[in-house]
Amino acid sequence: MPRDLSSNLPDLITAGSRILRADTMQPVLLRGVNRSGLEYTEPTEAGFLQAAGFTADEVWEIVESWHSNVIRVPFNQDWALHGRRGHSAGEYLTSLDQVIAWAAALGAYTIVDLQWLDAETVYGHVKDEHQGKRENHVAPTPNDETIELWNTLATRYREEPAVLFDLLNEPHDPLPDDFLPIHVLDTNGVVVESDSGFVGPEEWTPWAARLVQEVRQIRPNGLLLVEGVDWGFDLRGVRVEAPNVVYSAHIYSNRKPRTWSRALENAADAPVFIGEWGGTDGDLDFARTLTAWMRQQDLGWAAWSWVDYPKLVQPPRAPVYEPTLFGAFVREELRRVDATKTIRDV
């Protein structure tokens, strides 16, 4: 079982609507980027990290140059439990360990985000960047293996303060061409299939509470992120009574500013983190409005995405890491953060 990945980073806790260092009780504002890729990139002979182009130099750029103190890393449940194409689950988890260690050595936390349940299942189709169709691999709900997954990760990272858990990416109603059953918990807590076309707080909150409970039985410390429904946007009705829970919302330009506060209002007395926001170079007005609002609300965030549409960094990335116009805006927003709320300067 891994130890010492966290480079003496302190545990984080919650108090009211704030995230605090457990050692000094001073506030921490987590801000950074999403670094996707490990949820879908097929491993090469050299393993998962090389296939995804995930390097120590890249983490240095994200943390030291862009001034991030958190990196959200989407991952694949199936690969974390069973491995992929001759590469074991242990190899996959060791890749996550390496990213965590790289980030922590520079003073940044890592959010391990359950993005995909597997690489094969298609949950309908969404529009791609060219307005065509692309396969959607983001599941509407967890499944029975998700309980095993979070038990595994809670055990592995029990003593690692640098690791934060995002329990499921973007719970949502099934898409119109997704005819697969969703998975819900019955009154006895048993995972059952349902043909419901809706995933609202009634379907998601029991899952969130169960996953929080499973983790807390093994790992008493560490922040747990619980997302809203409607693709992570809507936190109304989503509530888990447990310590050190942070509610996470995703906001993109299809969400009108007048709806932002309403979607978050149920979590007014708990910390809220904007786990994804992003846009193309044509979305800078949206970015200015959103970041001004997030500063006003004192919200932490992680911008989407270092490598995937809409990208923050232009290809080829290394060794220059030239940002897109939107990426340059995000970088400057990160660099203007109040230094008293960063980990390294507290």
C-alpha cells in the first residue's frame, strides 16, 4: 500500500462554507485545471502515463508556471479494478500514484475523479466540437462495482492527505439514444436496475450517501466531492450528512448566469467547488462573467481541460505549453489568486 505520496501536505477539512487546513485552520482556495486522458488512453508497452503523455514536466508547468494548487485527474473505474490490455490494475493505480506524488511535491492536491466506468459502454451520443455526434462514455449513475472501487481507493490512499475523491462525474438523465438501464439503490441499499429516464436527487443522493459511507469506514479524513445532477450542474436537493463533504458543480456557457446561484443555493452552508468550467476562444465573455462571479462567491475551481476539447493548451504541448486564448485567460486568472489562500504561502 503506497505511503508518503503527499510530501507533507496537510489534511484539508471543511467548516461551514470554507475549506481549511487541518493543521492551522486557515482557509484554502483550491484552483487549478483538469488533466484528462487517463480515463480513455489505451496503454502502450511503456504503460498508461506514457500513452497519455502525462509527464512530470507537464505537472511542473501546471503547478509552478500556471500557479495551480489542485489538479483534477479523471480516471476509469474498470481499469482501476481490472487493468487494461495486459497491464494490471496495480500498474494503473501506480500511474495515479505517480501523478499525485509529482503534484504534491510541488505543493498541489490531486482530485481523483471517477469519469468513466469503462471504455466500452456507450451511453448515447452528444455533439462533438464540429457539431457531429460522438459517443458518450459518461454514465448517468454508478454501478455495483463503484462500491468496490471506492473501497479500494479509500484503502490505498487512507494516509494520503494530498488525495481528494470526486465520487462520480456528472450524474445525468439518460440521453435520448441511451436505452441502457440506470442503476439505483433500493430501500435495502441493494444495487438494482431501473428503466427510469430520470436521474434527479432522489436517484443520486442515496448513491452519494452510500459512497461517502463506504469511504469513511476506511478513510476517515480527506475531502469528498459530491457533484450535482443535470451533468453536475444542479446541486438542489443533493445533500449528504457527513463531515468534510464538498459539493461540486460544472458550469459551461450553455448555462445562463441567472441560473448559477439558483443551482448552488442548496449548498449555501457547505463548501462548493466548480469542478469543471471551460470554453473555446469565442467564450471569453462567458469566462470573464463566470470568473468574476466565482471570485465574488469565493469559489475554488478546476478549468477544463489541459488536453481535451475545449483545450487550454495548444498541440503540440511540450515543451512550450502555449495556451489557447481561453487557456491564457485561465492562466492569468490562476496567477492573480490571493496568495494568502494558496497552500505554499499559508
